[in-house]
Amino acid sequence: MPEDFPNYVDVDYENGEGENPEDYPSMEHRIEKAIEVTRKGLEESLAQQKVV
């Protein structure tokens, strides 16, 4: 499994399993999903930095 994120960021690699392009019919829907995933990762990263 790739280690693209620091260990303290909880990456759910199974999130979205079983989804397909039809679940996100437009580019806007795909961008919204990408923003959601990115925001969650950044929030977890920032929270961890405050702890350290």
C-alpha cells in the first residue's frame, strides 16, 4: 500500500469502493467529491500538528 500521507492522517483507501463514474454524473459532482476528500485529509493533518 502506498505511503502518500503521513501515518497520523487516517486515509480510508476503501472509501468509494464500489462507486463508479455514473455516481458522479458531472464534473461539478466529481470536483465536490475531490474537495470533500481533500478537506478531510487537511483537517486531520492540521489537528495532528496542533497536538505536536
